[in-house]
Amino acid sequence: MAGRRGGQRRARGLIEAEAAPPGMTAPSIVWFRRDLRLADQAALLAGAAQGPVIPVFVLDDEAPRHRKMGSASRWWLHHSLDRLGEALAARGARLILRRGKAEEVLAAMVAETGAARIHCLRHYEPWWRNAEAALGKRVELVRHDGNYLRPPGTVLTGGGAPYKIYTPFWRALLGQLPPDAPAEPPARLTGPGHWPESETLSDWALLPATPDWAAGFAAEWTPGEAGARHNLARFLPLAADYGAARNLPDIAGTSRLSPHLHFGELSAATVWHALADAGGTVDRFLGELGWRDYAQNIILQLPDYGGRNARSAFDEFPWRSGADADADLCAWQRGETGYPIVDAGMRQLWATGWMHNRVRMIAASFVIKHLLIDWRRGEAWFWDTLVDADYGSNAVNWQWSAGTGVDSNMFVRIMAPLSQSEKFGAAGYIRRWVPELAALPDAAIHDPDESGCRPATYPPKRIGHREARARALSAAHKAR
């Protein structure tokens, strides 16, 4: 019988696996990726319902290739995995860490442990879809939904086509909501008779060492499921005022849930059910959850959206290149453009791994339209420096700002950073992140050059707003 069973496994493309001991149910592997939680985790719950589970996280830098996780996200990942391991241990399980190409590592683990199957939550980045397809040909892979309000690809037009424009997508998505109530985490977990070996988290060197550029992150963030729930509770009394407060960088009016949602420390359903009845303008926040779903639907249709213009007319756009453009990009990255609101945002990003949403739009528009630098270079910087860097959201947001996306702002609509700064009361925000300007009055701090009081320690504008606008419009005209 053992030989016959092994033959059947080889016929399915599996490596020979050690059978479970007599009387013991074969374990299931639960494959964690961006779903680092125990509550409302459909893959974990399904595996636990079938018997022993082996929770596994694979650090796969091969499948994503140039899209491997950025530096700031790796800082977050280290701490989130640490917290997940503690939570699993408290329930009688362990988190097994392995490194390599996920499909190969997991297929080998099936052979090593005699696991009957692998459970996972579906992911929609193109490299994960490829990995799931390849793995499913080698082992029994059971995929579940649970990272979004509705499974991407299921919100369709009356003709059965996927949406490309956000507003009708959101209307259709609302018709399928609310999501199911979130499931409670398992109280206890059963492990296998023998636990496989695990790599050590510290050996992965996910944290910066010399220099420790993430020294300020810990004061801003508490990665992990408990930290996510704390941030959700903090935001709950603020949610009713979100419509106005979200645009004011000087106050704590945003949810700060984006990295927790990206790493799956909270499910979208948990957030929806916690906030849906908050009243006021909470609908604006729920729409942001919908935008997150929308972004996944876009990369499902257009897997290369993170690196290719959706509008081919922009393929010949005269983006600036060369030494001068590189110097301008470096000044933008360092927060030394001479535009206080832009510089404050870029410095906040470097210090905390995060940037206020309104300021993200201003900073993105600035590098694209004022500096005429290809949006992909700005997106690459955000990919490396954001703790919430998300392939779908990053791609959709940058292509929206650049005017290159399937649903985007027109390129000729050029955001004015100086008036935006004043309009949204960013004086205090600038004082915090650009201390060279802290002594300036509100009337001057948004544009110290125009007010004639720029301190010698603060750089002049890389380019004037009117000059930048004229240059951008000329470039757009040439492209047409």
C-alpha cells in the first residue's frame, strides 16, 4: 500500500512524502504571506478544522525579482512575523520560517512533513498568482478569500466584464456589501507529531544595521495584530470626521491602518464592521477601502500596471533624464526641493516609513509634473521607503497622479504645492518635519522664497512653480 500511495503521489507531480504516523491525521500546511493574523484568517481556520497545522512563512525574493519587498517593508515584516510567532505559540503552534522560491520550498515541505495539503489566502500580485499556479500543479493547494472586501475579479459589469473606472466599480461593490462578519481566531491549534526545522528570523537580516535608518520607526508603529487593533480603536472616534480631517496633515485625522491592512494584520472585513456605523463622513473612509479593492482588480486585469503606462500615448512622453534630472530626483528624495510641503512629506517618509495621504498626492504630482521625472522612478522610491508599499495601490495611485492610468487625473491638471500647503493648514506639519523653517510665521512658511525670509539653511526652489507649469504643459503638448 505504501508503494502504491507513493506512486499516486508521484503521478500528481509530488515528491515522495513521509506518511503520517498511524492514528494521526496528516497535517495541513498554512502558507502565510500578506495575511499575518489569526483572526478572520480563512486559510488557518480551514486547516485547523481538518486537523494538525504547520504554519509557514517563506521569504521569497526570487519570484518577485525586481519587486522583492522594499527596505522599509522588510523592517515591518520582521516585527510582524515576530508577533505572529508569539501568537501562534500561545495557541500551541509554531511559525516555521523558510527562505527560497516559495513553490519549491513548499513542495519540499509537503514531502518532508507528509502534509496532505496546503491552505493559503489568494494573492493577486502577478508573481504570487504565478507561484500559486505552479504550486497547485505539484501539491493539493486550497486557496481561500479574505484579504479584501470582495474577491478581486468578482465585481463585474452587467455584461460580465471587469471594471476599469473606480466610480462604477465602487457602486457595484457597494451592492455586494457588507462583507461577511469576521471570524474569531482559533482558541487552540494542534501541531504535527514532529515539527519541521525553522530558520531564525534574525538570520534573515530584515532590519537595518549600519546605519540604522529605521531608528524612528518604532516610535511611530507597533507591527502585528495587536498593534493593528490598537490603531483601529484609536481611529474609531475619529472616523465620523474623516471627510475633512483626512486632508489636514497637521492633525491625526487619518486611520494609519494602511500598513496593517497591507500585511494582513487586520482583514478588510474587520475594519468595515468596526467602522461602518460611525456616522458623519465615514463613507469617505469606506470608499478608501473600496479603492484598495479597486487596485487589486486593476492588477488582476493588467499585471504589469506597476511598470507600464496604461495609456500608450505616454510611452513617448519626453521625461527628463541625465545628470540634472538625477540631481532633482535626489533633492526630492531628501526633502530638499525648496517647496516646504513637499520636503516635509519626503522627510516624514524617510523618518517614519509613511506619509500623509494628501501630502503623498502633492509629492507625487511634484516629481512628475514640476520636475518632469518619469512616474516609475518616484514609485520605485516609495516602494523601497513605505512600510505600506503595495503593488496594486502604489501602481494605481502613481498612474492616477501621472495621468497615465486607465482611471486617472489628466496630466495637464497640475497640482500647486504652495497653495495646497496653505489651503490644508500645513504650517504645523512643516515645522515638525522641516525644522529650518520652524521660526517662520504661518503667512510665510508655505513659501519662504516669495516672502523673502528663506533661511540660509533651507534650499531655494529647484524650479519656480510658473516655470514648472509651463514646462510641463509644453511637454504634454509635444507628447500629443
